[in-house]
Amino acid sequence: MSDGAAKTLLRSGNTALIERALPHLTTRDPRRFWTSGQWMTESTGGSDVGSSETIARKDEAGQWRLYGRKWFASAATSQMTLTLARPEGNPPGGKGLALFYLETRNDRGALNRIKMLRLKDKLGTRKVPTAELMLEGTPAQLVYGPDNGVHNIIPMLHITRTWNSVTSVAAMRRGIALARDYAAKRSAFGAPLSQQPLHLDTLAALQAEFEAAFHLSFYLIELLGRDEAGELSESETALLRMLTSVVKLTTGRAVTPAISEVLEAIGGAGYVEDTGLPLLLRDSQVFPIWEGTTNVLSLDTLKALREPAAIIALQERFAKARESQKIAPLQALGKQADQALASAVAWLNNAKEDAALQAGARGLALTLGRSLALALLAEHAQWAIDHEQDRRPLAAAQRFAASGIRFIRDADLSQNQALANDTPLN
Ligand SMILES: Cc1cc2nc3c(=O)[nH]c(=O)nc-3n(C[C@H](O)[C@H](O)[C@H](O)COP(=O)(O)OP(=O)(O)OC[C@H]3O[C@@H](n4cnc5c(N)ncnc54)[C@H](O)[C@@H]3O)c2cc1C
């Protein structure tokens, strides 16, 4: 969030705030370093932040002051935050909200008219305490103008979603390292687990999922880096916007089942707190939820796809990967990835009703994410064969492909109604 706040302030061009906060957010001196929060979620909604109820009002001295309850404010120890509030008289919805900057403590170190109502008793991520808090006339400054707040906070979300992908990959890698180590040391039925064919098959599947998530996340980061260097074409910019959601949701869906498998791979010990593994599982459950749940990001992907340039850029990236694939097994994988992408594009073009599009959006987004992961894995596999004489990345690509990359499905809306509500279907 600190990284995202720095980027958002830089993008805003608000010189006063940049000069005030950037040196703190970017310093490596712990005495001057600040972290930033991002207070959006209210009890009325985290996905639907347009319904936020926090009010912004100017006092007699012309100072903006915020009044309202923020319901899920993480990094409660942070020195500053970016937050949304509705200037009095603004219309309802996201457009009527404005993006504000505020510092949590005054010169004396006391909270700046912020009442901490309670700390959330969370499943995991307890190292980053989350507060439910009340803004009681907290002084704040506009980052941009007095509206369009939901739009203006997007740079923050792009960075936090990217970090969410990276930390999902990191959690998977840590879990696999522990499972691999355990397999080398633990004997069962007369041989180490690392020599038991079925256990190896389980670890191989985990490694393939991890490598896919790794390539996906670091392709996103490559695009982000090129964006920051001003090197992206217009269509790649649209691709970056779409992939930020797609990669976050694809890695967020992969991590919790992977860590759960790690616990099982370590047997009963994996369930015991002093191994640290239950903590890893609890912490991993945040990845699919915060910064946009799988469904909300799937709908966001649909929105991003209104820009045809995003799909064109994605097709070009698949074509580039295909060009590099020289050996037959990799060409077969490249073709499988292309076919999954083509089926996603065809489904999108054929879907007529908005309800059907929404109901199928998760399948669409996961197909885009997993087919791109396969294309990138296959591209890397060719590189590894050419430069390192290593066929292990080929094995990862093949194993990942076998676990499924195409999730396109025409949802039956009346079946969904009956099943979701447990009502009869005639
Ligand atoms: C550990 C943790 C830390 C957090 N830290 C912060 C923080 O620092 N700052 C902050 O602002 N927020 C924070 N949050 C809040 C988080 O971002 C929200 O909880 C999240 O965005 C979901 O919003 P919600 O809770 O309102 O769920 P809801 O929006 O009520 O969603 C409930 C379910 O409905 C689904 N859903 C919602 N709308 C649709 C739709 N249109 N179509 C289909 N499905 C839909 C969702 O996918 C979800 O499964 C944090 C959450 C967690 C778990």
C-alpha cells in the first residue's frame, strides 16, 4: 500500500503532497520511513465502494474534515493514508467521491481525530493489524479535485493487486520448499517420501502451478516496468490494465489450494501450529479476497475487455510466444494455449445477454489467465532447452497444461437460480 500510495501521489502531480510524503514513503532510513494505508472499505461495501458514506466537509478555516466509519483499514499503524469521502452536496456513487490524503497523527503524536473502534480479529495477516475506525473531523487534503475518487485511486489498486500476485507466488514457493524438505527427510513404508511415486506426483503438480503463477506475475511486472519507463504502446497499456485483474485473480485462486496441499504433504505435522504451516494457510486466504475478490475482478476484466486493444495485444503476445516454440511438444502446448484464448474470445463475442456474460465472467478470466500462463511457460521452456539444456520447464508446462486451462462455460441462469437458492426447478 505504501508503494501504491507513492505511485498514486506521483501520478496526481500534486506537488505539495508529493514533496510532503514521497521522501518518507521511499526512504530507506527507518527513522523517517512511513507506511501508508488505503481506507476504502466501509460496512456498506468493499467491492462496491461507490456506496461509501464518509462525508467531507470544509471547516471555517477552509480545511477539509472527514466524518465516517472505515470498516476494514489495514496497516492501522501507518503514518498516512489515502481514503475516499464524499464532499457534502456531491451526488451518490463513485463519481461523487473524492480521493483524500490524511496523516494519522498530529505533531504531538496523538491520533488526528481518529477513534480506533476495534482491531479486527482476523483469520490471518495479523502482522498487519486491521482496524475498524471512526473519522471524527479528521483533517485531510484533496489529492485531485473534489470528485472522481474511485477513478483517481486506481493507480493504488494496480500496485497492490500486483503485490498480491507476487506475494501469492512467494507463499507458494515457501510452502513447496518446506514440503520438498520434509519429503527428503521423512520415511514411510520403508523409503523417503521423496522416492514415493505418488508423493512425487503431488509435489510435481504443486511446482507446475507455482511456475505458472511465477511467469504470469513477472510478465505483469515487466509490463508495469515498461509502463513506468514510458515504453508501452497504447494496446499494451490496455493489456496491462486488464492483466492486473486477471493475474491477481488467477494467482489468488491458485495459492490457497496449493498451501492446503502443502499442509497435507507434511501430514499431521502440517496441522500443528509450531510448524508455522497453519499460519501460512491462514495468511494465504487473504489473497483471493482483498483488493477485489475473484468475482469482482472477473467483472472488472469484462469491463477492461470493452477496449478491444487489450485482446489484440494479448493475441500478439501469444503469437510472439508461438514463434519461439521450435520443438513439437512445445508447439503442441502453444497450440493448446491459443485454442483456449480463441474459445474465450469467441465466447465473449457470442454472449448476448449481460446476465449470461456476468455469470460466465469467472470462467472467461481464468481461461485468459491460465492460457497466458501456459503460453509463457512454453516460451520459457524453449529458452531453457536452447540455453541451459534443461527440459524441466518443458515438464512444468506439460504438467500445468494437464491440470486445465480452459474454463469457458455457458452458465444456465435458471439452473443457477435453483441451485444457489435451493429451490425446485421445473
Ligand atoms: C485481511 C484483509 C485486509 C483488508 N484490508 C483492507 C484495507 O486496508 N482497506 C480497505 O479499504 N479494505 C480492506 N479490506 C477489505 C476488502 O478489500 C474487502 O473485504 C473486499 O474488497 C470485499 O468487499 P466486501 O467485504 O464488501 O465483500 P462484498 O462486496 O460484500 O462481497 C461478498 C461476495 O460477493 C461477491 N460479489 C460482490 N459483488 C458481486 C457482483 N456484482 N457479482 C458477483 N459477485 C459479487 C464477492 O465476490 C464476494 O464473494 C481487507 C480485507 C481483508 C480480508
